Amino acid sequence: MTEALYPELPILLVDDEEAWLRSLALTLRGALGINNLIRCSESRKVMEILSEQDIGMVLLDLTMPYLSGEDLLQMIGQEYPEIPVIILSGLNQLETAVRCMQLGAVDYYVKTEEKERLIGGIQRAMAARSLRQENRRLKKQVLDGELEHPEIFATIHTTSRKMQSLFQYIEAVATSSEPILITGESGVGKELIAKAIHQLARPQAPWVAVNVAGLDDNHFSDTLFGHTRGAFTGADRERRGMIEEATGGTLFLDEIGDLSLVSQVKLLRLLQEGEYFHLGSDVPCKARASFVLATNVDLEALQNKGAFRRDLYYRLKAHHVHIPSLRERLEDLPVLLDAFFDEAARTLNKKKPAVPHGLAELLSTYAFPGNVRELRAMVFNALSLHKSHKLSFDYFKQAIGFGQTDAPPQPESTAPEEETGVAFPNRLPTLDELGELVVTEAMRRAKGNQTLAASFLGITRQGLSKRLKKLQVPEES
Ligand SMILES: Nc1ncnc2c1ncn2[C@@H]1O[C@H](COP(=O)(O)OP(=O)(O)OP(=O)(O)O)[C@@H](O)[C@H]1O
């Protein structure tokens, strides 16, 4: 397998000494895993290289024949202000360093003395550049209000404004070298979103998904890092870990809220240093995969209880996608119903029934603790049981416990406060007044659908129609 290039945009090393270029390339590879480098020992070629391809960063020597580092720094600043330039000089001279910084260099290092500092400086410059890129993309998307790759999100059915904004954010951060955290209740579509991120950033590269729930620390380490032969009893051959399998692509770690504290330390080191050890080996390996992590647990609450490391939590929060529950975007019900009826009909080899009028309104009274997954299963069940020409409400009413006193409990947040109890003003309303209130409320909840409002009230549609006429409430449908 060919090795994936890191970072995504090459770093250009410019120095007239070939030997120094070679040694710097080796240092960067060893310390940071950087293998996407262009070496240039001819100062007059630098601008040509920059005009021919996108470059992520330039490391520039100061003293060179023909064009000096300062000349080049100025030219790069004028033509490519977005490219960070780090100066590497043989001289430890304060005035030169100050001049270079004034000309726009992001840092200045003395070649032989400051390799360690240089490595940290390059890491910071790469992170700053990628943040700037993300900010630019985000700004552009907020201004345009449009997605660059709507086709990637085509299988995620939604009309919700919140979801559209999430898609824009995802487009902006998908290629980041930082890990991306996806949170949301079970069944909201976290894995779908993780796959979209993969498709946006690295569609041709491997996608590897690991559910870490229930893995003790040994299993977690063995699964992710792999082991050497003889690492433990029974390890009679070497095994590649999932990180290696995901080289160049995406490693999706699901249910990270379930990780033990010991495994969290290892995960943090992996995300922070990009390094890990095979079980049974003390030779560090570089991870060359991008990380997308998901959980349906509230990590902040877990962190407050001491069950999730604070440093890991903050590391993950940098790029955070929170998917709202289905009950927070009930406007998605009609498109989801339509898509799932379509899918179910194809899968079950049945004719797609017309979605009964008012079904979305009926379902909007339910809390959907299992979110989109639950809705999808409901549609598949309804269609597999369905025989007559017209799909009836009955199956759905039963599934959501509609009208039953032992209906499944609904999460507290589903109903606004005023809907959770009945509060009367000091004067009790008369029965007629109460009837009017209940009918009006049923019509509101059913969004004007009389069949549905009638079923909320436990009366016939004709009965409701009569009451509406008496009350002079407009009849919408
Ligand atoms: N917006 C959507 N459009 C179409 N299908 C969706 C949507 N959201 C979720 N689904 C479907 O719902 C099911 C659950 O989605 P997914 O597995 O991504 O959820 P999850 O949040 O990762 O769940 P869990 O936390 O249980 O792992 C899948 O069949 C998925 O295809």
C-alpha cells in the first residue's frame, strides 16, 4: 500500500545546502511524521514552485546565493500572504529576526541550536493554518448559505435549518487534521454524519469503524494498536491494529463515552502526539489516520462526575458536531416518512403506499426516544404488516401508545412546560369554555388536520366538525 501523504498540502524546504535539506527532512519525518515535503536548493525556483502548486508552509533559509531569504520572504508575503513562512537562519541575530517578523515570518529559528523548538513551531504553524482555512470556509459558507458538496449529504434526509447549518460546519472542518467529535442521542444519525465527513475528506481512502463500548483496556489497546508476536499468551502472530488499517483514511470510534479512564489516557496520547505502541513493543508508531469519534452520552456531565478526562474532553470539543434529537426537528418527519416508505417498499418488494394525510402530525405528538432509527423501524414494520390498499393510522397509533393510559413514558423535554399539566385561573372555566379550549388545542396540535384532531379528542370527524361550527373555529381540512 502506498503511504498516505502528511500533511495534506506539502511543506516547501528552501536551503542552498543539500545536506541540510536532507537532514531537516529526516528530522521532520521522525518527529512529526511529515512526509509531504518538497526540497528546493535553488532560490530562483521558489516562486515558480509556489505558482505551480498549493503549498502549506515554507521553511526558508536566510543566506542563499541569487535571492536571499529576506527577498523571498517579501515576495511570498506579497503574492501568497496565506502561506506561513518560518525562517531558519545560521545566525543568531536579533535585528535580523525582528526584521523577518516585521516582513511577515511566523517564526525565526537558529538552524543547529533549536531543532526541538522548531518542531513545536512547525506544529503550531500547521494548526494555525488549518484553523484559518476552516474559518475562511465557514465564513464563505455562512455568506453563501450554500453547500459545496450537497451530493454527500443526499442520503441524510432533512429540511431542518439546524441540520443544514451543521452540514455547512461539517464541510468547513471535514479536512481538518484535528479529531471531530459527534454527539447526539442514540439513532439520530451520528454514523451517517461520520461517513459524510469521510466522504468529504478522503473518499478513496479506507473507512474503519470500531465500537469501543464494552472493550476493557486490553481489548481496546489490542483492537486499536495491534500487537507483536508473543505480546501475551496466545499472541502467536503479529496483528495490525485498526489505526494501521485506517492509514490515510478515517478511523471512526463509536461510543467513546464508555471508555475506561486508562483507555482514555491512551486515546488522549494518540490524539495529541499522533503516536501509539503495538502491544508488546516499545517502538513508537505514527498514526496516519484521521479521527472521528462519537458518543450518545453527555460527556460534560461524565466529566463533572470524574468519569471522563477533562483534558480529553477539551481536546475533543475543538471540532464538535451535535445532532439534535428528532423531537427537536419534527419538521423532518414528512421527508423522513417519505424516504423510509420508499426504501421499505423497495426492500419488501411492495408498492409504495400513499403516506396517510396527518401521519406526520400524529407522530409529532410522540417523543421518539430511539430517534430516526425508531421511526425507520416503525415504517418498515407498518409496511410489512400492511395488506389493504390504504395504509391506516392504527399501526402507528399503537406503536406510539396513542390514547393508551399505559403509553410509554416520554422524555421530560418533549413537551413545553405549559403542556405538562393543566393550570386553571382562579375562576374555574365552565364546561363549555373547557370544551372550546380542548378543541382549539387539538386543532393546533394536529396543525389543522381534522381527522387527526378528532382522534386526539376521541370523537368522530363529523362530531368535531359540528363543534367547530358551533364554536365558529375555521375548518382548515
Ligand atoms: N436524516 C436521516 N436520513 C435518513 N436516514 C437516517 C437519518 N438519520 C438517521 N438515519 C438512519 O437511522 C438509523 C440510525 O442512524 P445511525 O446509526 O447513524 O445513528 P447513531 O446516532 O449512530 O446511533 P447509535 O448512537 O445508536 O450508534 C440508520 O439506519 C440511518 O441510516
